[in-house]
Amino acid sequence: MGRVQVFDVNETLLDLAAMDPHFQRIFGDPGVRVTWFSQMIASALLATVTGAYHPFGAHAMAALEMTAQQAGVPLADDDKQAVATQLRQLPAHPEVPGALRRLSDAGLRLAALTNSTEEVARAQLEHAGLIGAFELVLSADTVGRLKPAPEPYRMAAERLGVAVGQLRLIAAHGWDVAGAARAGCASAFVARPGKVLDPLVERPEIVGADLTEVAEAILAADNHGAGRP
């Protein structure tokens, strides 16, 4: 049985740059979006390490408040609502639909695994026109532990009916591929601009500049020819 390819969603499949106009309006600088997202991940990691749990969307809003406080910028409820709404309406990176079709046409099983709730993830993937590519849309919320804790990856393997070693996690975040690897999964890294791997973590067998490169490497690694399993 071949590996199941399990994709992170935000930044891996979906382009958060669509949120930049909101950060330009609120902060006067679209680049603050990167600071906000990094703060959101830091807050989520802190909760995970200390054994607490909050839905990923709560971390997003908490990080927005913290980023505004750090910048000395007032944050209205309408600003928070605009950011939360845009998170559900992100476009796919341009190469993503074709790369997913390439893998699906080769007979690979595809699923999504995100820290967002399943309801948010489904809304995101439906808006981006990607939801039909996936056998399952899975959320860390169902186990009350966010990636990179091991429980979400193990849950994904169980739901997909495979051993954890038969799951390959594909993500544009070094912390996500590290968590997957330490849970026993294979992994692949999408090295989008500004994304790097932690040198203290074993390097994934597959690294590509975008999802097209990663998909071709997956097909080569798993010995799949075009259009056949």
C-alpha cells in the first residue's frame, strides 16, 4: 500500500498574501501580516507545550490583538472581523490545483490536515476550489491538540486506515514537518519564499520550491508513473 499524502492548508495550499490589504489598512504596512502569523504560531505552540488548548481561530485573534498592542495601533471589532472573514476566503497558490491533479491522476490518496477547525478548513478549501481533491479534511481540533504535537498526525493515520509511517505530511512550515517526522510520518517541505527548515531537525526526503516540484518528487519517490498507481 502506498503512502497517503496529507497536506497542511494555510500557506502550504492557500496564499495568505490575500490578507495584505487588511494589514495595510489597519497597520499601514502589509508586511505586518507576516509578524501576525508568526505570533499566532508562537501562541499556538506555547499552548501546546504547556498542555492548554484553544481553537486555532482564537490564537489568530489573540495574535492580532498582541500585534496591534506591540505596534501601538488601535484595533476595532470590525478589523478583527475583517481578518477572520478573509481567512476563510484565501486563494490557492497558482500551481496548487495542477499539482493536486497530478498526484490524484497518478492514483495517490490525498487528505488535508490543518490546525483550523474542520468547519473553517472546509470553508477555505471550498472557496479555493480545492475540496474535491481530498478524500478527507481533518482537523487537529478533534483531538484537542494542535500540530506539531503527535496526536493530530496519529489521528490522521487512524482516520485514513494506515499506519502512521504510511502517511506523508506535506507542509510549508518547518515546525509541521518536524512534528510529523517525530510522530513517525514521512514528510515533504514546500520551501515557499521566507520558509526554511530547522537545521536541528532531520531534513525531509522531499524538498521543493513549490507544490509542483514537491509533487513530482513524490511521484518519483513512490515510483508512480503518469496516470497510473
